[in-house]
Amino acid sequence: MAENERIRHRITDMYADFVKQVDPRSYIVDLLIQRRIVDDEVAEQLRGKETRQERCRAMLHELLISGNPRAFIVLREALIQNYNFIVTRIDEPVTGIYIYVNIFICQLAQTSV
């Protein structure tokens, strides 16, 4: 599994905690712009959301639909500065069965669309 996909799966698996704890308003969005993952228009939409949770949900949605093969790699990099505890969870090793089940669920979701 490619690194971007691995990180995407890990963040998706911890979605509720991620949304509860991360505020993408500052450095995270700045790095996503700098690395050309999102543009200024998307960044302004994210910053315009009222709550941290709304900003985080909107950011994750943009990254998920972007199809950018580096989106979640750059997000992980941005998290290191202020959210190292989240990066630790992203980087935790997973068992082979866990990976197999996640891949199966993703393939199933793609075929049912």
C-alpha cells in the first residue's frame, strides 16, 4: 500500500478524534498551500468555517476528494509541528489482518459506487 493511502486510512480510522483535536486554520493550511495540495480559494473556505471541527471536516473532505497522491503525506508532515501525538497514532504499526480488512472495505466501497 502506498504511503499516502496508508496515512489516509489511518486518519480515516481515527476520524472522530482527529476532528475533535486538530485545528487546521494556521500552519496546516499554510503548508497545504505551499505544497500545492489546496489553493487559496479552498484555504479561505476552510479558514471561514466557524468551529475547529467544521474546519477540520472541510479540510479532510477536500483532501479526500482531491485525489492528490501526496495530500495525506503533506498533512502528516504539517501535523508534526503541533500535533505530534496524532502523528504517533498514524505511524503505529498495524497488523496484517487490519490492513487486509481496510483494503477489502475500500475495494468494496469502490465497486458499489
